[in-house]
Amino acid sequence: MMISLRSNIVLAVLAALAIGAFLIVEYSRENVKPEYYNAMLAAAETADKAREAIKEHRLEKGIFIDNVNDPNGTALIGQKYTHITTDQGDIEAKLSSTNPNFAAAVVIMLKDAGITKNSKVAVGMTGSFPALNIAAIAAIETIGAEPIIISSVGASDYGANDPHFTWPDMEKFLFDSRIIKHRSVAASIGGGRDIGRGLSPRGREMIVDAISRNNIPMIYEKDLRESVAKRIAIFDSLCGSGGPDVYINIGGGIASLGSSINSDMIEPGLTMQLPERNYPARGVLTILGERGIPIIHLLNINRLLYKFKLPKSPEPLPLPGEGEIFSREKYNVIVVLIVTVIFAGILGFVVYKDRKRFGLENDDDTFTL
């Protein structure tokens, strides 16, 4: 039977084969665990354990948990405003940060930065994102690295802004409960100029009391540059001659960033080489970044959620190991290769039969099936 290559029958057959090939390839996709799955899961489980322990501790103390602002009852969401509230904060970002699987995202960034067992990780924390602080410690300790932590105690809206249960209080509770193994080696008031500018005298006094009752050496330098230099000196002395292997910034601490403007100039997540820019002021992050030290910038939460496929302010909280971050779809390369070869072979056969019978110059374009 003589059939033209341009006939509806041949085109329909080829179209059916193409659709079939497409469906075979699509259905060959399989869920693949990420490279660091075990460490990611372990870190998320530690973060979740820490959250649950803090919640139980707060409830035992008779502390009221606001089920509207903290619908998952994490006890990691503070009040709108207290004496130690330093800045405005986004409650949706705070709720998103309570997802224990944020610890898995930190594991990915640390591993991608080359962090291994016994690496030194410098961390600048604030009271604004206690859940992210916990996630970072969980991730670092899971890998086997050592976190060197300097905290500022002041917190933005809905952060750890209870004067009687600040971030250093949470940290010590988790340390004493043996959920984490490291605590801050130094702490400052935070807020404006890192000395609480903008807070009331009573607010500054409450923060100083919190630092004192947790036996943490205090950083108090009237000049911001000196506060930054003090932090750098501490990190260098505790991390060795080469300095830290990576620096993690959590929140918008002024001593860490140098300027609030720098926050938007630095990509959230992992930056292996800090770009050369005209930063308005130099903080710990920019100084260490200029040394070539990798930076992990944990701020601008929505962009981090998108990057790591984490849900925004989820209700209820995902379980450790749950979500797209722990599983990605991958095509079966063998199936794709086989289908491609077969389909290419069919097309080649059709073209070959056509050319063999009529030659390249024949306009009739027919062949015998």
C-alpha cells in the first residue's frame, strides 16, 4: 500500500507514538531522597523536639499561648510589643520559621558550603527568630560541626520578646535539657547601635538582667564599629587562625549586618562569595564575607521558603521529614533513553523507507508499508 509521509494516517500514528512515549517518560518519574536526607531528618527531629520541650515548659509555668497569633501552639511566637521589642516584625514570617524542617534547609546550606564534622561555624543570632536559632543549632550539631554563637537579646514583634523568657533563657533551657550542646559565648542588648537605642531604660535593664542570669559575657560598646570588632575578635579567637568556616546570620541584628540596608543587598540563603558592593556600613557578615568566608543569610523569609519549597505559615506544622524539601521527582534516565532510542529508530525507519523507494529528489513522498 502506498502511503504519503504527509498523509493523515502516518501523522496520526507518529502522533500516537509520541504521546505514548511522553506518557511512558512522565510515569517513569520517581521520588528521590536528597543527598543529605539522613542529616536533614535528624536536624528537623531535633528542632521539633526543642519546640515541644519549650511548649511543655511554658505550659507548666502557666504561660498563656495565644491560639490566634500562635495557632500551632509552638510557644515560639511572642507578643506584638513588650519592653524588649526592638523593631517591627512580620507575624507570617515568624509563623513560617517555626516549621521544624527549616533545620533541614540549614543542613543543605551547610553541606553545600563544605561544612563537615569539626568545622567551626560562627553564628550571629537575635531574639527575633528563636525558631530559626534552634534550627541552626540543630543543623550544625547534627553535622558534627561546632557552633560559635553570639546573640543579641532584643527581639522584633512576635519574637522572643518575653522579658522573663528571652532567647538566652530558651537557649539555656534547651542546653540544660540536653537537647542542644552549645550556648551563646557572648550576648549584647541589640536594637539601635546594638545597645538598645529606641528601648526604654526599663527594657534595657530587663535585657541586661537576662544576660546576667544566664551567665553570658556581655558585649556593650558605645560605638557600633567597636561592637562589630568585638564580635570578630571573639570569633577569631575561638575558631582558630583561619577564622570560621562559614558565618550564619539570623535576623536583622545591626552588629551582624552593619546596616539594615545590607539585608536587602545580600541574597538570602547561602552565598559562597560575597559580591563586591558599596555597603553602607560594615558588619560582621560583610567583614567575614570579604575574607572569602561563605555566608548563610537567614532573613527575608518568603524568599527562603520559595528556595527550599517550604510552606508559608503552615497549619498544622509539618512533621519532621514532611514536604517537598525531603523528596524531589526525578526522571528514570534508563527509561528516557530507551524510549528516545525507540522513537528515534521509528522515525529513522520511516524516513529511510521513503528515501530508499523514491530517492531524495522525488516530490511524491510516498512509501510502501
